[in-house]
Amino acid sequence: MDSQPPHCEQLTPSGQLRHLLTLQNLDRELLEELLTRAESNLRGPGELPARDQSLAGRTVANLFFEPSTRTRASFELAAKRLGADVLNLDVNMSSRKKGESVLDTIYTLQAMQVDVFVVRDASAGVPAAIVAAVQPHVSILNAGEADVSHPTQGLLDLMTIRQHKGSFDNLSVCIVGDIAHSRVARSAALGLRTMGTRDVRLVAPTGMAPDPAHYPGATLTDDLARGLDGADVVMALRIQRERLPNEGRQVSEADYHAKYGINARRLERADPDAIVMHPGPMNRDVEIAGDVADGPRSVIVNQVTNGVAVRMAVLTMVMESRRDR
Ligand code: CP
């Protein structure tokens, strides 16, 4: 399957969001609108969550062919808080186990009047192939595509950075870890570039460095100290063992933590007001020390909260675009 669709397929003729497969070619104005809408969905601790009926009568289907906690739960909560019916397909008990293809699964559920498919898959190109197959009123939201794209994660990361830092222009953002296999890093870097971020640094150990063509404008190093120097945002990434070649799966966690783990001592190199991010799921004391993950600079919990708000914003925008198809 092809990896990325032409960006026009994501947008209606007048530029409204119809599907969300990638942050590529989404302009700053659209990203700002998504972030602002998402912020309007936030409520304080102990308050009732934001809720409306903008998806009442609509059906959202979650199809996760790879494991997920945050993305799947937050899409489900987002859809329910907008009044939608939600179908969580249990893929291990589905007819895919009997050999049914992804597209036949989609056709089957489309016949049950699903309006939005939220799809995570280990193969690149699956969301785009589904876009090409569904009826015009149906929207596809990419919830994680191989090592290629995780656009709602990118949006929630942008939202979290904007909350804590205000604007992007003068920021130095350091992303550390298994960049080569990270769809989170790909989407974050795309979004940061669109938002005008001055300095995006990628720090990757040997064997985890990405193709630089996927990261235009970013700098790449294996020197963690250099990457952290004066950084305003530090984002630690999990080692994607499920995507590493066999020989790479033997990476020692202790060795990795000793060389690339984000701990309090190393953070002293960053800006004194630096925030620490992690998309989750995290492996404590591997890519990030437990006390840093729980410490005052950590915004990891905010990222999770923002995930629901962002997914509500995306669901309402794609539903609104139906009027323009
Ligand atoms: N960040 C993220 O995608 O987490 P899940 O795999 O738990 O959805």
C-alpha cells in the first residue's frame, strides 16, 4: 500500500478537514484552529468534562490493529462526549482472525452506517487505502500508522507546548530516542515546523537515527548533551522494540538509560523552565527516570488530558466538513 496520500484528499475543496491522515501540508491556520478548538474543550480538575451533541446520531468505529491505551480510550471518550454512538471492534475476536481483509472489515462496518473510522495499523499506507475505498460522507482518522504518522498525537503535543510556552517561534525542542521507528517524532516534527519552531533537535543512538529526508529543517546528533543544551522542550521516546530488526531487539535497557535516559542531572543542561514530555507508554528508568516523569517539569499528564480535547476538536471538524463534500 502507498505510504502517504496527496494532501488534497484530507481536505474538502474549500479546505476543510475531511480526513486526518498526516499533519503534512496542513497549514498553520488550520493547526491553530484545531488547537484553539481543543483548548475550548478543557475543563478544570473536578469539573464535569466538556460535552455537547454535535455528533448525536453519528457512529464512530475504533479499529485498533495494534495495542493502545491512550489513543483508543481518548477517541472513545471524545466521541461519547460529543454524543456519538461508539463501536470498539475487538480485533482479536473479529473476522480478521478468519482471514477477512481490512477493507472488507471496513465495507462491512460502513454498511452498518459508521460515519468515522479511527484506525491504527502496523502497516504503512492502510489509512490512505481506506480513504480511497470509503463512501464520500465517511471520514478516516489515523490513530497511528506504522512508523509513519500519528497526527492526533502530534496535535496534542503542539497543544501542550503552546499551553506551557505560548508561542513556537523561539523554542528549541529536543526529541530523544528511537527516532527512526517513531511515528510520534515524525508527526511532532511536522507540526513544529509548520508552527514556525526555530530549532528542532533530534538525538538518536546508533541504529535509531532517522532518514534525514523525513525531518527537513531539523538537526540530527547522537550527542545527548548537545541536544539538551538550553532546550525549552525535551521529549523522550520509547524504544519501539516491535519495529526494530531482530538484532536491535537486544538493546540493553540499563545501557540505554545510562547513555540516553532523561534524568535530573542531564536536565540541568536544558533551560531552567524546560518542560519534559513523553507520548506514552513509557518505560520508567529506561528512556526517562521515574522521578523526572513525576517531577515538576513533567507535562506528561497534561498531554494525556489534551488528547481527549484534541480528538474532540478533530471529530467535530471532520463532521462539519460533510456540508462541503
Ligand atoms: N501515545 C500513544 O499513542 O499511546 P497509546 O499507544 O497508548 O495509544
